[in-house]
Amino acid sequence: MGADLPKQYLELGGVPIIVRTIEAFENHPQIDVIVITVPAGDEVRCKDLVMGQFNLKKIRDVVAGGETRQQSVCRGLQVLADTELVAVHDGVRPLVSSATISRTIDAARLSGAALACVPVEDTVKRKLGSLLETIDRTDLWLAHTPQSFRTSLILEAHRAALEDGFTGTDDASLVERLGFPVAVVQDLPENLKITTPDDLELAEFLFRQRLQSGRA
């Protein structure tokens, strides 16, 4: 992002991105508790911000993450081991819709695992030496979050990955390697992950549209 602050603390509509993201789950009727994972040493700042300055009642804990995203999620899951279902979400996807959250949770309740995705609409090429090959995009999807699971299943998947020294690019991949089916829930493109200044500019535009339509 190239900013002085970590991107999750940059503002979207005058409020830190991380708070906007948490509010989507705080205001959702199927969410009972929230656990936030942050870089080690950042726990106090995050607590002061999200629990001190904003009226967020469902936060159970703020947990120091690990060296990788996978380690961080695993540490957060330990605090939620007493739950039936869990939704894992990126802190910088603040525009997730309530409907997407609901659909991933409902699908996970039925099948054990589900993730939000959008279909690949652009033509996809694979480079083979100096040549290009076009890949059939019919069954290609881009993975988003939330990714929702039966808590016991995702904990088992993380334990197996740790024992095998496997690192996945998302949590669904850990469940997939156990041979367990993961349901696909079609998401909206506006559930973007803010990683660049252009992403933040687009998110501001989309957020203003939500305000104007009364959806924010």
C-alpha cells in the first residue's frame, strides 16, 4: 500500500477499514462472537481502536498472529474451538455483503465447508516457453472470503497441515487436501480485497454508492 499505517488502519468513509469489516459481522444475526488476529505486538493498538473507540460488542478476543496467514488463522481458531461453525474473513474486505455471509454459513452448516467465489470472466492464458496456451475458464473461480466451516473440520484440517508441513493459499485448500468437498457460493465482485491505493479508491467509490442507496 505504501502508507505510513498498516492498510487495515487506513480509513474507508472516515472509519478504519478493519472496523468497517468487523461491523459487517457485528451486525449479522448469525454471528455470535468475533476473534481478530493481528501481527504480534499490535494487540493493544487494535483493542484500543476497535473495542475502545467503536461500539463493537461481539469481539471475544484479539489474538497475536503467526509468521504466516495460515498460522494466524490457526491461532484464532483455537479461541473458537467451542463453536459449531466459523467464518474466516480477510480484515481488508470491508464491503462483504450480509447475503454472502449468510450463504457461506448456511452452506457450511449443510456440507461442512463453503467459500465465497466469483467466476473468472477474463480469458486466461498459460505461458509455455515462448508460446501461450488458452485455458478453459468454464470451471475456474476466484476465491474470496468469507470461507465458512464446521469448526471441528477446519481445526482438523489445520492440524493435518501442520503435521505434514503443508502451507495453503487459503483455508479451503486445507480442507480440500483432506478429500472433503467445499461448496462454492457465488459472491459479488465488490467484495474486493484492499491491497493497493487503487483498490482503496475503488472501495471508497463503492462505499459512497452504498451510502446513497441506503445499504451501508
